[in-house]
Amino acid sequence: MDKHYLNSLILSAVTATVVSSLVFFLGARFGGFTSFPPNNVGAINEREMTKMMTEMMGVSSAERLPLKTASERKERLEFSVKDGVKEFRLSAEPIRFEYAEGKTLLAWGYNGQIPGPEIRVNEGDKVRIIFTNNLPKATTIYWHGIDVPFEQDGVPGVTQKAINPGEIYTYEFIASPAGTRFYHTHGGVAMGDEAEQLDMGLSGAFIIDSLDYARSKPDKEYTLILDEWQTMPIAAESRPLSNLLKEASAHTEDGEHESMMNMSMTMGGGHAMDYNLFTINGKSFPASDPIEVKKGDRVRLRLINAGTSTIHPMHLHSHQFKIVAVDGNPVPSGTELIRNTITLHPGETYDIEFVAENPGIWLFHCHELHHADDGMIVSIVYEGFSLSTITEPENKESLPESEHRMMMDQ
């Protein structure tokens, strides 16, 4: 066969493959279509946007949703005691939440926040959660890692009927076993829309303290919920796809307030899982809350991967830690692994402990570095340090200006 003919065949095949892949990728990323409309490629028209907002958020426009800021978030859910039972009130509703200064995202939140407030009880407590569904869709709650009676397991179509919009449903069980647990939606259809609802933000920590926890309590303790989001600017319905490609990151520092659309709204849970925003406790670095310690502290981090799809190898700078619990269950003393990186799959929890013995400012971040670049970082700040104390190193040297200019011109 002629060499030039063979080369042209190979080039044609490669070109066809690249074009097909690009069409599939762009279609999945920006609406799930495989053919583009002839005008304003990749656009979402106003009627489609209004319909989607009404179906998923219960309102016709984002401006009609309550804006929830970080300062409004409650760390822990309060309870009352009735007939020896700890009674909590929980709800789910559509919101706009601020994940970084001037940046908001459409979501569903428990008690109007991301993540939902922490529920904290003692092992053996009788617990009652009275849940109100203020969403425009049916939903349920699953108690991840808690040994509840099957009637309380929260699986629609299997252990209970889905909780319809406007309905109130009561869960009741004994809190067991002790450890880092969490609660999250199990959707409104039997294994049909759980991923969509969880990607909309419905999760929160559920911590069950052991009866002897006070004796082993660390000096500092933080719960970190890891989550991922696929976003696009809400104004995208009036912008062509070529412009949207320049705005793929929800973490772009443009200095302007812009609400982001949660792409889980658009495709019934079948979006491309092309996540471009990663948060810790609902915040994206540098807005994430720092872990504040002082030298000598024994620090416990309760890590929860509440995402649906993404693995997070979390790395601690310049410290080593012990893995003291896996999925909430304690690791026997003397058998704990010593690590500086721990990988969390979706649905996993790990408790890690380290001794704060290296004063300074350090990072704890996802070492899938695209996730870190898009927000999954939290700082560890020792007493006496702050970002404002950072100074130029004494041994820093600069190239002469003429030499630097010569290198840049090469």
C-alpha cells in the first residue's frame, strides 16, 4: 500500500475520533445533547431555564431563592427532650448558598445550609428526627453508617414511601454504633435519583459519641465534609458555547458576583460528572474555615466524603497522622497506620489524629490537584500565626532585571 495513502487514512481516522470525542464531551458537559442547535451553540433558552428552575427549585428565577451566607450557617442542630427522646427538627429546601465571597450556587440544603447542621448525640440515645420536605421533589433521608431498624432506613420504594413536597415524616431510632456517621438523601425514587439529589447538596454529619468519649477526647476536633459540584454561570442561557468554555471553572477570580447553576438540575442526575468546584464544609478555598491549633494540641479530623462520584486523596503538609477510625469504627490501639495522605472514596469516613508540633501555617488538601485548584483546601493555622504574618524569605534572591528579561525573551 502507498505510504502517503496509508498516512492519509490514519490522519482521517484520528481526525474523526477527535471530532466525535469533542462533540460527545461538549454535549455531555453543556446539556446532554449530541447535536447542537444551529444558532447560539449550546444555549439554554429562557423558556427551558424557567421550566427547569420551576421543576427543581420551585421558583422561576434564582433571585427569588433565599441567599444563605457562611455567617448564617449553624454548626450543630439543637434538640429538645420529650419523654426521654432527643427530638430534632430537620427540613430540606432550595437555596442559593455562598461558597466563596461574592460567589453563590443553586442547591438544596438541609435547614437552608450546605452542608446540613451536624446532629450530635451519645451512643444509646433515643433519637427522633421530624423532617419537613420543602423541596419541589419527593425525597427521603438515609442514616449512613447507623444501625437503624429497616423501617427507618430511608430507601424510597423499599423501606418507606417517598416523602412528597409539603409532607412531614418522622424517623426514630437508637443511636448506635458510636463514631463518625452522616445523613444524606436517598432520593425520591427507588435507586433512581439519589445521585442527583446528593449532588444538589443534601448531606450533613451525624456524630455519635461513645460513652467514654470524654476520657479520650482530643484537644481540638474538626469535622470536614468533602463535596463536589458541576456548575455553569446562570447567565449562560444567553451566551454561546465558545464563551462558556472560557468560564469552565467556578472558582475563577473575576471580582464579580455571579450565581452558578448546579448542573445536576439540568439532566435528571445524568450530567457528565465533570465537576469544577470542590468544597470543604460548603466553602471553597481561600474561603474555607481554617483549622486553628496551638503547639502540643492533639487534633482529630473527622473526614466525610459526601460526594457521589469522586475520590479524594487528602494530604497533610509537614505532619504525620494516625488513622484512628474507619467508617466510624475505631482502629484498635497500637494498630493504627501512620500516614500523611488518606484516600476517601464516596461514602467513606475516616478519623485521623495528629499532634500539632510544627508551628506555622500549613495546608490540608486534596492531592488530586485539579480538585485542590478548584477549592478543596483548608489551612491549618497555629496560634500566633496568620496569613498576614507571611514575609519574604531572607535567602530569596532575584535575577538582575536584564538577565530576567533575556530569559523571558527566549
